[in-house]
Amino acid sequence: MFRSTDLNHLDGDDLAALERLGLRTVYDLRTLAERTAEPDARIPSVTEVVLDVLADAAAALPANLVTIFTDPAQVAKAGKYLEDGEALALISGTYRELITLPSATTSYRRFFRGLLGEDDTPALFHCTTGKDRTGWAAASFLSLMGVSRDDVFRDYLLTNEQLLPALKPVFDAFAAAGGNPDDLRPVLGVERKYLEAAFDEVEQRFGGIDSYFADGLGIGSDEQDGLRLKYLDPASDSR
């Protein structure tokens, strides 16, 4: 099981590396607009499963961040939202919608049922920058596997080390257009409070991650055990 950003910039060497992983399924969590603008490169012998997590969202800021902050016409407007905290509040709200939106529930249900056996593995899942929609997919999966909350957050926060350096051209373009690149870090990266918002929504609505899977996604205890059996090392004592 592999996590990624989008696959639209792959070159020959990248594709060869992916082929060596033996991928059979790719889950694309992006919106229709994102997929149309930046379609994934085709990987031989791989089935693509489209899961538009934010299809029902009224405002999907995390789905459009890079586009917004590389468009000079949007920089002044973006600066206002960044300075007054509206963008950060919107992102936290979107993380709550990852639990509540019908499109999110449908998408994550299909994702986990695919991992359980509806689709072939190895599998790769991604959105655009691999941090929000993909971040919740990873965090909820790891939580169901019995990984500690501290380790789930540690994994989530690696985005700031492993993604942000690759987005240097975005920061540079924002600065050239008059924006403060320091303001972009919590938007193009991740903050602990974003994932905390998703977990808080799970607790409020379902009382815990197992109940979220059972009552929110319709993946009962037997299927949850099936996922653990399939993806955990038999020698592990994490549960």
C-alpha cells in the first residue's frame, strides 16, 4: 500500500520505479476539475479507481491550493485570507467534512472495501498534494490498524518535511507576486490542528475510529478484522 501526490508529472524513470512496485490499483481522490486539468500518467496493468471525496463540498480549498497561490491575480486576495486566518479555518472545516460529506463517506467506504479485496493490490492512493484527503485516508487506516495516535500524527506531519521542499517554486512565485511566503507554510503544509479536527468529528459523531468505520462507512467488525489480517505483520502486537 503506497501513498503519493498526483501522478501527472511522472517521467520515464518515475514510471519505471512505479512499475517495479507491481501496482495493480490506483485510487484517485481528486475532484473532476483536478483530474481534468492534470490527468494522471497511465501506468500499464494498473486499474484507476476515481473517488471524488470533495464532490459535495461547497468550498474545497485544499483541492485548489497550488493553483490559487501560483496565480498572481489571486495573491492579493489570498493574502487577506491568510492574514485573518480564514483559510486555516476553512481547511479545518474541510477536515471535518471528510467525516460528514456524503461524497467523502461514499469515497472512503469504496476505498477501504477496495483494500479489503474488491480491488487488486499492491495499491497506491493519492489526491493532488497527498496531504489532506490522502492524509485522512492514511490516518484513519493507521488508526484502524492499531497504530498509536502519536505515531499517526508523526506520520501525518512528515508532509512538512517531505512535501514542502518540493513546493519551493510555489513559494517563490507567491513571493514574487508580493505575498509573504511564510504565510503559505500552514496552508501548503499541514498543521496538527487540521487532523485533530477530523478526529474530533469522529469522536463527536461516532465515539471512536472503530465505530466510524462500522457506523459511518458501513465496514463492520468482521471486515475491520479482515483489513487488519491482510495488512498487519502477523508478528505484530499492535492490537
